[in-house]
Amino acid sequence: MRALRPAGMAAALALLALLAGCGASNEDELQQWMNDRRAQVRTRVTPLTEPKQFVPQAYTQEASVDPFSQQRLASVLRQDAVASVANTGLIGPELARRKEPLEAFPLDAMSMVGSLRRGGSPVALIRVDNLLYQVRMGEHLGQNYGKVTKIDEAEVILREIVQDGGGEWIERAASLQLQEKVK
């Protein structure tokens, strides 16, 4: 190890003393500033308002119908049963019959490409997945229990059974129109 020269040692001691002195004065100044700030800041707490006076109210609905009574529940269930029986009249026969091949496809996947007459009755030519099907009156197609009610040269008209927003089964008309080939 090398020994420090006396001039270098004196410079190091002077620097150490200077640093020690600066640290003490800065800390004192900081402490004084913090004390001044604490003395200047006054916290203000706003008083809470008085709570409203509670006034109890008398229960006046004792004579009205209890919404949880057995009679009320039984009447609602009877109404639902009557509605479902009326609803079953429309959809019941459709659920009891065997599905036909074209009921596996939605109507928008089908296109009418022509019509002809066989044995005096009209027949529509329907294309699905590049296969051609002959459809007659009374046959079913589409996924909404569609039944063919009319076939003419330009379109096939069907009756579908669908649920409305309230869950009721209703009938609606739908059609497939003749698709002209685009060149």
C-alpha cells in the first residue's frame, strides 16, 4: 500500500470536514422549513349536518293480496298452462312428424332455380349445396317448420311457425324467389 502524502492527506481531511458541515446545516434548514409549514397550515373540519328525523309510517297494505300466497301462485300457473295448451295446438303437430331432408338447411342457404309441372301439379327446383331438389306442395323446408303452400313460376311461398318475443308460437309467411343467373 502506498502512503498518502501530507498535502493529499490534508486536502482529504479538509474535504471531509466541509462535507460534514454542509450536511448539518442543510438538515437544520430543512427541519426549520418543515416546522414553519406545520405552523402555517390549519386543518378545517366542516361540521356534519344533523341527520333527518325518522318518522315511522304505518303499513296500510295488510288487506291487499299477498304476492307470495298459494292462491296467487296457483292462478298464475293455471294461466300459463292454458296458454301453453293453446300454444301447443300450432306447434304440436310439427313436433310429432318426421323431419324432411330440406329442414336441415336455413332458407337463406336455398335458392329457387326453376319450376315445372309433373302430373298436373307444380314442382319447384331448389338448389342447396350444389344439389338440386324437387319440392312439391305440402312438403317442408327451412329450419322454422316451413310448409310449402304455393308454387308458381317465380316463387315458392311457405308458412313458417316461429316464436315471437313473448314466447308464443305464431305463423308467418316466407318465400323463395326465382334466382336469375348473373352473367
